[in-house]
Amino acid sequence: MRNEKGFTLIETLVALVILSVLGLAILGAVSTAHKSTIIADEQTMAQSLARAQMEDIQKGPYLNTLDYPLVDLSPYPGYIASITGTQLENGLQKITVTVRRDAKMLSTLEDYKVDK
């Protein structure tokens, strides 16, 4: 019976520890990838909303005041867009659209509007 070959208890425990460490490393990598995906999705959504707001402003009438109305982004909970204008010369305005989510600035878009 002494010539039987097999794993001892210590060898089995060492193998379990190694497998556990590898499993935790894989879980950490998956968690990091998931967080990165969420951040990228937020930024993509913010950029899309900023472009849509800028297009709406450029299609709308030229306002002599720089007070643009607040934008309703209720279909997108947590997102807030703020629009500011800077009067330049010869009927030119610089428009800045900033999109935030949960007080974190995600996207800023600048463009110009001309009084036609």
C-alpha cells in the first residue's frame, strides 16, 4: 500500500489557493472592464446630447440675449445640459453646451451661430 500514488492534503490545498488567486484576478479584470464600459457609455451619451442641443440652437432663431433656455433632458435621467452664449462682433455668437451627469462634467461642445 505504500507505493500508491496520489495527492496529499497539502498539495491539494496549494492547488486550491493557486486557483483562488487566479479566480480573484479574473474577477478584478472583469470588474474593471465593466466600470470602463459604463464610463464610456456615459461619455458617448453626453456627447450625443451635446450635439443634439447644439443642432437645435443652430436651427432656431438668433437670440439677441445670451440667455438660452434650460434644456429638458427628462428622457435621460441624471443628465443636465447648460447652454451659454458669448457675443462676438458682427452678429456672431459663440455657443457652449455643457452636459453633466450627477454633477460630473462629461462633455463640452463649442460652436458659433451667425445672425443671418
